Amino acid sequence: MAGRAEPPDGGWGWMVVLSAFFQSALVFGVLRSFGVFFVEFVVAFEEQSARVSWIASIGIAVQQFGSPIGSALSTKFGPRPVVMTGGILAALGMLLASFATSLTHLYLSIGLLSGSGWALTFTPTLACLSCYFSRRRCLAMGLALTGVGLSSFAFAPLFQWLLNHYAWRGALLMVSALSCHIVACGALLRPLSLAEDTAMGGPGAQLTSLLHHGPFLRYTVALTLINTGYFIPYVHLVAHLQDLGWDSLSAAFLLSVAAISDLVGRVASGWMGDAVPGPVARLLMLWTTLTGVSLALFPMAQAPTALVVLAVAYGFTSGALTPVALSVLPELVGTGRIYCGLGLLQMVESIGGLLGAPLSGYLRDVTGNYTASFVVAGAFLLAGSGILVTLPHFFSCFSAPTSRPQDLIIEALDTKVSLPREEGLGED
């Protein structure tokens, strides 16, 4: 497409939103519902919870750690062929997993192969979406990511039904067929070239500037901590409820309740992010704090009513933090560096995704219950929330302005002339 000075805030961008909606459903909707398979794998392979937890954790970590590769390939070839290739890899990984005879087989097929496919789909699509919107960016992100909530609501009981009727091997074949639809989603993408894109230089120059960007580095640390505890309920909540005497179908249904709240939270947060004055990072800190508190309270709830209330609270707040988390990044680094910035962010925060679920499973094996697991998960989110307070303009009365193209040209030239500075580029 021809270059534009500013994002169009609409147009073909709504088709990109539609593509991102289905992709988020087919990537994170599957990951969030994978707790249903967790119990089956523990029984089938007679392994401890910590070892089985590595399946989802490796998939999350590979998806995030491989995001810079997806971003770099999208910069060179465009997001459309990259995302379509990712859909093929994601489906192939699930197909091979249905023939697994050991956990190592599942690590390689679901964790490595499907995770690599997810790495080529999610980040390039959201980076492409960020280029189409400015004033409506939070709302567009919220609508795109509602696919996670809808799919989590549908997939958890669907996967449990498939397990009951076709066992875990047949269920994985069905998941593989679903993943093939990512290819069609990739065909909808159309890259948009903005004026500031050329001002930021190539991937090497962008990477160098980001590594000297103080706010971006602090934001990366915050999201890494948040990511460590974020996925714990979607991996271990079903097992926790079964420890309390719940049957498998009822436990899966509670995940669906959380998914409904997640969907509402994403849309509400997307609207608030564009409508409420003040920096978006402030909303992110609020939702992150509430998510951490709800996680820490899970072990204290024993009655079904209390567990449902906490599931609703967790689903809403965890869903609400996602669109604003992705909307803060363009304000920090500008859309000219969004592909590189989002890829680097996803790579670093993969450390949290890799360690979170196994740490939770390890604490379960050591203590005999999930109390410590959920409390520690909540503590990670609260720690990340504290770092968000240090971001620029956090206490200002108005939203932080998105960088203008001419400002980014000056910053890019300044980066080439004098990189070693005491403060990060764009600190003020």
C-alpha cells in the first residue's frame, strides 16, 4: 500500500481486527483451554504435575521468544505469508502430538512446533493492527482480543467433550483442524506503510535504540513479571478444583465463566483506554493489581459461590489488562518501531511464560495443594504493577502523546550520532 502520514483509524484496519480476532482465538484460546488436557496427560503418562506443565509453558515461551523472528520476517516479506506459514506449523504440531508416546514428544510437537507457528502469527498481526489505528487503538485491540475470551468460553467445554468421546488423541486431531484456519486469517492482512517507518532505519538500528530506551526496558521487565503469573489459572485451575472435589466437566465450565468475564473486560477496557483521560499505563496498573489480588485469593475460596465470584473477577481484570498492555507500547516507542519493539518485548517476557506454570506445578508437588502456587502467581503480578508507576507521564492529567513522524526522525538521527547517553532515548 502507499505510504501515509498518519494511521487511518479504520478502513481495511477493521479487516485486520477481524483477522486478529480469529488468530487470538486460535492461539491463546487453545492455550487457555489446555488445562483440560493437563489432567489427561498426567494420567496417561503417569508423570508429575511439574513435568506436564512444561508442555504449555514451552509453547508459550517459544511463541514469545520466537516473536522477533516473526517480526523480522514480516519486515522483509510482509505479515501475510509469514502468518500463513505460522498457521501451517501450528496445525502440524497438534497433528503430530496426537501420535505422542512420551512427554518429550509433546514438548517437541506442541511446545516447539506449534509454538513456532504461534510465534509467526500473533505478533506480526498485532503490529500490523497498531499501524492502522491511533485514536481508536485501545478499542481496536480490545475488539481483536475478544477472540481469546469467546474461544476460551467455547473451547474448554468443547475440549472436555472431545476428550470424553474421542480421548486425548482424537481431541488433538480436532484442535489441529481448527488451527488450519489461521492460514485464512493471514490472507486478510495488508501491510500499511507510515511516514515514520523509514525514519527509524532498519531492524538493527531499531534494536539498538530500543536497548537504550529506559522506559521500554522498564516496561519489558514489568510485563515479564506479569506474564509469570498470568497463565497459572488456565493451566492449573481445573486441577485445583478437582482437588476440591469438583468433577472435570464442572471445573471446565468454571473456566468458561472466567472466559465470559474476560471477553467483557477486554471490550470495556478497550473503550475506557480511548475515552478516559490520562495515560493508558495507569489503567494497566489498575487492572494488573486487581488481577494479582484475585489470584492470591483463589486458595482461600472453598465454597462454589466464592470460586465463581473469583473466577468472574479474575476473568474480567485479566482480560482488561491485555488490550491496554499492547496499547502502551506504541506510545512508548512509536509505530515506526512497533514490529521490532513488540517482537523484542514478547521475546523477553517469554521467560515469565516459560517458568510460571512449572513453578506452580513444583509448588503443588512440594506442598500437596495449590495454595502457594496461586499466592506466588498473584505476587508476580503485583510486582509488575509496581514497576508500571515508573513509566513517563504516569502521573500526568492527560494521555501521553503518541510520537509524531517528525519527532521520530529527529530521534533516529540523534540515535545514530550519539547512542551512549546516561538516560534512555525518549526518556522525557
